[in-house]
Amino acid sequence: MTSGDQDTVSLLDVSFASPPPDVDVEMKAQLFELLGSAHMVPILHSFASDTRPRRFSELQEQLDIPATTLTDRLQTLTNDGFIERTSYDEIPPRVEYTPTQKTADLTPVFEYLCRWSVHYNSR
């Protein structure tokens, strides 16, 4: 986080020892709809586990996702504040995608899910 984000509370600063906050059903449905979109979890996991800027071609090669689907998912993630899209006025044009703090806060969630998966798939 930058110094200008002092009023922003990171998810990592929130204690899980307290009861979860009340979240209305619609908010939960929107989150699960987003995560349920084809290829969305691998894309988010990629950005949460590696916060460096990436180009479209790099993501497509790494994730093996059709170009139209990747374009749609990156646009959704940009609109929802999970990643930032930066265009450079160069020839050839260059566009980079960088995760925001919102995505960085998903890192422990993905780590937990990976551990959970290993634990239950090893039985």
C-alpha cells in the first residue's frame, strides 16, 4: 500500500477470530458468480501469487486461456478493481495488467485453499 492509502484497511489487518461480518445474500451471490466464471480463479490466483505487471500474451501463454475469454475476464477484473490496466503510447502498443491491493488480499485465501486441497486430497 502507498502512504496515500492510510485510511484503507487491508483484509490482512482483519482478525478472523471475531465473527464474520453480516453480508447480504446478493453480495455473496455476486462474489460467487465472479469466481464461478470460467478461468476466473486461475487468473486471480496468478495475480495474487505474483504481483508484477504482466502483458496479455504472457498471461495467455501461462494460463492457456482463449484470447476472447481472457480479454473478457481481464476487463471484468479491471472494472471490479482487482487489477489495473496500463496502456503505453508505444509502437507496437503495450498494455500491462497489475494486481491491486484487493487482489493481494486474496493471497492468504488461495494459500489456505491450496493447503485445504492437499490435506483432503491426500486422504
